[in-house]
Amino acid sequence: MKVSSEFSKHALEYDSHNVIQKKVIKKLLEKLKKKPENILDLGCGSGALHNSLTWKYKHFTGVDFASGMLELHPKSENCECIYGDFNDEMLFENLSTYSYDFIFSASALQWAGNLDMVFKNIKDLDAPVALAIFTQNTFKILNETASLKPLLRSADEINSLQEKYFDAEFEIVNYKLEFNSTREMFKYIKNSGVSGARKVLDYKQTKKLLREYPLNYLEFEVAFIHSR
């Protein structure tokens, strides 16, 4: 297991809230050995990965269960969007009628209800993969300060599951995103979607966390799975 780290400063200078997600996509694409022509993107969102491609492809399929995000995703004769949930095995039955050169998933599979099942179904599509999954050490100190249980799986659990299905490199990358104030940090959490829409603190608990959070940055830990 390879471990890397990266530090991002001045988050509010960026023009969007998905700073870390963009870094994740960049890393996924940097490790490609060749440019795939028939692409599947699981959890495609509004098209961040698609918009980062620098080569012409034959066909791009984006899948997401958020219809509002799919409406924003680029579409064309060779770029289609499918409304579907990777937690639903019927989705993979439908996808199996296609043939893919490569399967991507950037910052989505941490929300898989049964990651073992999802990995098995991805494996059955018989294509190389580049997957990025946020781990339980994302927001580690914030969760500890607020006495919250982590929402996500550990890196060890993700690695154990992926080893059952893929011949892949497994790498952990730790990111830190700096903010000018704790209040701006919480605004980022609210607008970026990285909290999984969890709202478990009342007003007094939130005020207490704003006072006591000891860092000027948020922590992110991402597990990268990339076919050899």
C-alpha cells in the first residue's frame, strides 16, 4: 500500500467547491497508460471527469442517481447519461449489454451500500478500472472533535475488498484543504457534498464545534484503485 500526501492552500480562491474532487480526477487520469475509447463513469455527477478528458473517445457513458446532476452533464451523439444507482444490481445487468475499454469512478463509491457487491459487478464488466474512494479518515479530527462516528469505510476494508476482484495498484493519498476561518470551512462542507448530506448536530453543538475545532484545514483521505 503506497501512501502519498498533498496540501492545498487558500480553498476560497477556487471558483468551485469541488477542489479535492478535481485533484482526485487529475490523479486518476495521470495514471492511465493509454487513452480509452469506450468509457464508463460510475457516479458521473455533472461531468467533472468527462470535462477533464483531453482526447477524443468513441463513446462515453455516465451513470448517476441524481437527475439534477445528469441534466448538467454534457451530452452528444457519443456521450450519453444513464439515470441509475450502482447499489442496484439491475443497473449492472443493463450495463453488461455494452462493451467498455475502461471504467472510472471518482469520489462516488464511498456511498456504496454493499461495496463488495459493487466491486463484483464492476469486475464482471471485464474492463480495467480507475477508482477513487474517500475513506473514514476524511474529516477525521472534525469527527473526533464533534464525537461523531465516521460515515465511511476504512482504507484497510476497501483494500481487502478490492483485492478480491482486481489486479490493481492500491494507493492512499491524504489531502489537506486550508481555510481562512472555521466558518468558511463549514460553508465548504455544506456546499461541496462531501458530508453525505449528514446533519446530526443541533445549533449548540455546531457552535461548540466552531469554537473548538483545532485546525485551519480539513483532512481528506482517498483510496485509489488502478488496474495494473
